[in-house]
Amino acid sequence: MSSTEQGTSSAAPAEPTTAPESAAAPEVPESFYYVHGKDKVVHKVSAGALQHSALIHGMISNLGYTEEQAKANPFPFENIDGDILQMVVDWCNQHKGKPTPPEDTNLPKQKEKLFDLVLAVNYLEIKELLTYCCKQVAMMVKGKSPEEIREIWMIPTDAEDEAAEKEAKKRAGKEAAGETAAAAGDAK
Amino acid sequence: MNFQEALDFSGLQIQKQYPKKHKFPLLKLPKVVLLECIENLDVLEIIPFSLLSKRAKTIAKLICWSPLDICFRFNRTLQICLKLSTDPDRKWIINYKTNYKTEKYPYYIFEKSDSSVSHHFVLNDNGNPAEDSKRMVEHICDVFRSPISDFHIFDESFIEWIINFQPIIRNVLIPNYVVRSIETLDRILKNLKVTENFHLGSIKTDEKYTEPISSRSVTIKDSFWITLPSIINGTNSIIYLYNSIFTPNDLNTILKEWRMGIKLRNLEFLVINISTMLDWGRFTDEVFKDLNPTESNKNVGRPTKVKIDDEITYTLGEEEEYVNLIRSDGMIGSVFNEYAGNDGEKIFRRFMLQVWRRQP
């Protein structure tokens, strides 16, 4: 649904080759915006699709960009991997202007991507997709034994938590001591 | 295996049977997202999750779960039965089993009938199910911020525990011969406030008990040890006494006290099973002495069903024979005397008093 093309930088994105298609063309020409992730691949997305994201919707409402300005200034999401942003854009396009179904079959199935997807969706404030993702996370432990839940969700034991906490305190102490020594050196 | 190993899953090591791609570092999520994920868990998934570590329990407690009805009971095995008051047909049951040593513990069972759905989480009892189940109940009450609503004291060792853990409780059931003395019974009744239903099985004693029992509803099997002051000075609404040794004269006293309106003011329904040597005429003469009851008119609005507790409703059909007593506040006491058999010498009777008000 969305088109992508390798961009060179966020300031000068490459022109996307095709526009998203819609079965029933709207009477009023739709506005489009551009987003890119860590990989700088620019995605052209309609304002309607981007309405799913409260973050982007808020940005758009405040900008009042023309199409040209939007092309020249894609929204950079450097903290989101390109393939994850692609999934998000695809989902937003698939659900543009539609009520979201109770069971979403368009969610990505790869569990290894789910964590990054959840973080991205949370950052972009896409409430409905976040709800689906959270259900998917819960489904991972359906009918699983406590040992399996621990393993799948990587829950540390109390002993591991305590060891990690001790380690963090130790590290913080060392850092503080280093800063004090550096400050004393500067004073001399 | 001790409780730590059996139930406190914080000691379990990750067995690394899942490939990395199937793993999800849940605790690295932002807190709001993490909580939304956890909110999607079923009751029997929240419990094992919250037992995995102190941190997991803290997270589980951050969510405002719907309050649970917690029933701690003995039904062939120790069981913790959980349900939501908003969805009483769905139950989550934690079972402690000893008989299936070959099963892989813990495991889940799903049961469905026409009217209800039960999800079972089966744990091996590991030799000390009483202690394990107490710890589990404490944990569940803590995580779900819900009190125990129904408790079966199926062993004397549970008495001190429940008095200390939760001295106010909705329903209590004590099976036969768990209480072995009036002292123990007195300790329970003085330290455990039962707000709704108190069911007591047979107890081994030669002593009598004279104190009132404070629950709204009281059901006592083999109630030979209970005395008239316990009943008359109580504030119970429902009283059900099996195998009582009350005499017809005692029943007459109860009726008189009720009609005077100072005692037994909350009474809605009283059933006393007694045995007597008196024939029907002499029996009723003694029970109604100086009371002048009036013959009942059928279909005058007397309720035909009395709710004893959450599960039991007693039906008093319209065709039953009864007489009425009227109290000064307009309340009607319908008195039923039923023949309940004989042993050749004694006649068994079921004496019932139903209190109701005629609707305008």
C-alpha cells in the first residue's frame, strides 16, 4: 500500500515512485506526508492513514505543510528500524478510515520483531495497534507453565534481580567516584 | 520439594528450551505498555506470573484487577476457587493433587458445561498442601486486593491462621468433627466475625454453648450442644438447627420472645429439627401455649421461597399447613410443624417459623 524508496538524508528524501491507491478515490485530493526510520527509507503516507498515530497527527495539525513542504521535510524517526516502520505504515494504510476489527489478522507474526514493534507503536501513539500488540504479547504465554512464562518473557529470578541491582549500584558508585576525582583534578 | 520450589517460582531457573526468537523481554517495556500487556492475562496466568519474582508480583499489583470472590475449600482435594462477581459462571480453580504422580506439574484443565466454565490449575501437593495453599491464598488476596469470601475450616491448623490472616469473613463452613471442644468453638466464634453464613458440622462435646452466634445465617448439624440463650440472644436472620434437643416448651419460648418484639428482631426463617415423645395434639398444645395462633388463609402473599445462603433456597409451598402469629409491628410469623419420621419411640418433627410482612 505504501511506496518506499531509499533516501539519502532526512533533509533531501528521494521522491516516492507511487502514491497509495484507494478503491474509491476521494473527491477532495488527499494530503500526503513522508516519514522515515533509521534506514532513511522514506514512506509516503496519506494524512488519513497517519491519523492512527496521535504523535504524527499532532505534528501535522501544528505544521500546516503544503505537499511540497511535506516532501522536503519527512518526519524522521531515527529510533525506529526501517522494517518496523514499514510494518507500522502498512498497518496504518490497511486500517485507514476503517473501524478496526476485534481480531487483527494483519499483525506481524514474527515474534522477534514484536518487541521493537511495540516500542515503535507506543512511541508513535497508535492506540489501537498497541492494544493488539499487547494482546499478542499476552498470547505468548497462554497455557504455559510458570517455567515457560519465565523463559518466554525473560523474567529474572529474585537472585538475578538482586545481583543486577548490586552491580548497578557498584557501577554508579564507581562513576560517582570517577566524577569526583575528575572534578578534583580540574580544581588543581 | 518445599513450598519455595513448588509454588514460589522465583527459584526456578530458565531451562532455555525456547529459541531466542520466541522470547520477549517483557520487563524492558515502558511501564504503561507492560501493564497493558499484563492486563490481558487470564486469572490463572496472572497468578503464576506474579509468583515468578518479587518484581513480577509488584508489577501485577499495580493493576486494578476486578475484585475476586475467593473460596478456600476442601472438596476431595484442597481447592482455591476464584470467580468474578460480575461473571459467576466462570471459575478458576487451583487444585492440589496427590494421586497423579506421573503428570507434569503444574498443568491446566479446561471444563465446560451448559451453565459454567471452569479453568483448573493443578499443582502437586508436595507433601504439605495445607501450608502451600495458605501461602497461595495469601498471595492471591494480596495481588488481587480481595478478601477470602468463603472459607472451609477443614483442619484445626487452619483456625489460628484464618484468625490472624483475616478475622472478618463472609462465609465459613466447618465440616464434621474438625472442632473437638466447646473451647475451640468459642475461640472461633469470639475471634472470627462471620458476616453472612456460618455452617457447622458435628462436633465432639458433652458441654453446652450459651453465647449467641453472630452471623446473619447459621446452620448447625447435630446442634444438641446449643442452648436456648444462644438462639434468643442472637441477631441471626436465618437459623437452621439439625438434631436439636430443644423441647416443645423451648419452641414456645422462642415464639413468645419473637412475638414480644424485643429479641429475635432480625429473624426471617427458623428451622429446628427435634425429636419428641409427644403426640401431635400435645405437642402443638405446648408449642402454642398462651399464644393463640390464627389459622392461615391460603394465598395471602406469604413468600414461598426463603434464601438460606448463596446456594440454598428453601421452598415452603402454598399448600403447606401452618398457623400465624402477628407481632405488634405487623410482621407475621407463619409456623409450620412437619412430621419427619419416627424411630418407633420418638417422633421427629421439623419446626419452622417464617417471618414476613403482608405487602400493601
